Amino acid sequence: MPAYATNMRLKFPIVALILEAVTIVLYALFVEYDTGDAHGHGGGHHAEGNTTHPENPMTLYPMFQDVHVMIFIGFGFLMTFLKRYGFTSVGINLLLAAFGLQWGLLLQNVWHMQNGKIKVSINSMINADFSTATVLISFGAVLGKTSPVQLLIMTLLEITIFCINEHLVVEVIGASDVGASMTIHAFGAYFGLAVARVLYRPGLRNGHDNNGSVYHSDLFAMIGTVFLWMFWPSFNSAIAEPGSAQITAVINTYFSLAACALAAYATSSLVEKKGKLDMVHIQNATLAGGVAVGTCADMNIQPFGAMLIGIVAGIISTLGFKFLTPVLASKLGIQDTCGVHNLHGMPGILGGLAGIVAAALQRKEGASAAHQAGGLASSLGMALVGGLITGLIMKIPFWGQPPDQNCFDDSIYWEVPEEEEENEEHSAHAEYSKNKTEA
């Protein structure tokens, strides 16, 4: 049993402040406001839509706000389903996204500097938020088993690799991925799964007492679900070309999510005993339609096409939670806490495949099936290789990962109120249950 140095008193502040200091120096050297005089674009994974500045730079602000809500409330609360890990889910989500968006904005725009400067606009802020989404997806795969220091290291490395892959997929390969099924969802999921594989814990093979939900923690997680579900049309359309492409992206996402929700509910009832609904499926699989329609959101696939994509996504996501997650854990040693493979991984690949088909059917001018396939392959390859390397770096004992018995428990890294009372209550409840069963 390795000695786990989980005291964060120096490690965490030093790592966090060094990362911030380096970022500030880089910003001082390279970043300035985008005044709109030069027609540059804000980087990120969809350059075409950004070549001209809207008359009023604030026209994109509502979209930015929606994406921001998804990142900080949606992702944050979606992960609060664990009964004793809510502080970390919402709190560390905020930390990682706050660092990630600063780092992402820098690296996404390295390719688009003008006179040696990066111009900051609402558009580049939206793209920077997108870059953090990859990390928050991967965070879900290792939730409960990592320290805040490890996660900061993961954020630094993952966003770096994400920006390289995004540049490759969009600028070099020339794939269209407006809602980022491939570059964000598939990438973030498989990156996280690769990290989870490297950080595999044989001690958790038979589960852990705290790796489960209680009534109110599942209710909190539904807050995240509903926010994500409501704002997903903005996520998929924020950087589409203004005008008809953007409206198409909103409409396609709207219908894909709606159809997906029905498919997820129906499938959940079908696979559960006595036809009851499983909250895990409802929290996650209802969102799979937003992921899967992302790549072809701005393509002319018609509302019925978007609904078909949504239905397939809802079904495979629910089946994944029911049948595939246990297999990944037992056979492949991938302990995927939030089931990101079912919400982001498989639907992300489905989105990539839908993009290939839509391009082959010429649903978007200039999109080619070969380029779409290249974009999907690049995203999966970079995610798996990058995740394995990142996992190995995170495995260095210095980063203070929790020992097995302290996994899925906030109290190792947080001041938790009323801990004692809760423990007493816990033992009293256990005693009561024991007496009851004996009786």
C-alpha cells in the first residue's frame, strides 16, 4: 500500500498559484482586447463563422451566457449524484473551469495571432468555455478518485492536447464539427477513460460504500441535467455561421433532445425490473441527443433527421449505463464514475458517424465524408494517447491522490459541516436496520 500524502496545505496553493502566475505573464505578453478593427476570428473550432464581426459585439453575449451556465451549473450539478461528494462535484468543477478557460483561450488562439497578439472577443470566450468542457467530461470519469492537484495537472495537459487536436480536425483536416461531437464529447470521454484506466484501483473492484447516491443527491444532479438540456441548443449553435446555419443548429438540437428524452425514458423502463425508471438514466441519457446531433447540427438534415439521431442516442446511452459500464469496470479495468462513456463517448462517436453520412449525402456545402472520418479518427486517437500519457503523469504519488478508503468522500479535501452528527446518525440508522432485520 503506497503512502498517500493527501495533505494539500502547500501542494495545492503552490500548484494553483504557479499555474495562474504563468498564465498572467503569458497574457501580459500576448493578449489584448479585440477592438474589431481587424477582421480576425476568435480561434476555436469553427473559423468560418468568425471571419466578420457582428455589428454589435454583444449580439453573441446571450449565447456566451448560456454556454457559461452549462459549464458551471450544468456540469457542476450533474456530478452531484454521489452522496458524500457534492462539494467536490460543484466546487472543483468551478476551479477547473476557471483555470481551463484562461489556458484554453491562450492555446486555441496561438494559431490565429495578429501582429503577435491574441485578440479577446465574446467569440473567443465562448470557444475557451468549450475547451473547458472537455476537462469537465474527463473529470466525470475519474470523479471521486483524484485530488484537486491531480485534476489541475489534468486540466493543463488535456486542454493543451485538445487545442492541438481541434486545430488539426478543423483547420488541417477540414472537418465540420459545429457542436463538437467529435472534438469535445468523444475526445473528452475517451481521454477521461484512458486516464481512468491508468489510475485503475484494484481496491475498488467490488465497489465502495460512498460510490452511490441518496434521494436528495440524485435530485441535485437533476438540476444539472435540466440546465444542460435547456441550454444545449446554444452550445451547438454558438459558433455556427450567423444566420440560417445558426438557426438550423438550434432547431436540430431542440428536436434531437426532445426525441432523445422519450427514447431514454422508454428504454429505461424497458430494461429495469418492474418497468420502473432509473434516475441515472434520466440524468444522463436524456442529454445524449444534444451530444449526438452536434457534428451535423448546422447541416440540412431536417427535423425528422435530428429526431432519429436523438432516438438512437437515447437508446444506446441508456443501454450503455445498464449493460456496458459494469463490463468496462470488470473486464477492462475502467472505473467510469459518471458513465461518461455512455453520455459523451458513444453518442460522440454516433455524432461523428452522422456527420460522415450527412456529408456523403451533401447536407452541407463543402463538407466531405472523408474529412469527417479523418476528424473522428484524429479525435479518438489523440484522446486515447493523450489520456494515457496524462494518466501516467497524474499517477506520480506526489499529487496527493486519496487512498481507496477515502475515495468518494469530500471530507478528505474539504471542511465538511456537521460531519460528526451525520456519522452518529449513520451508525444509529445501521443499528436500527440491523435490529429490524434480526426481528
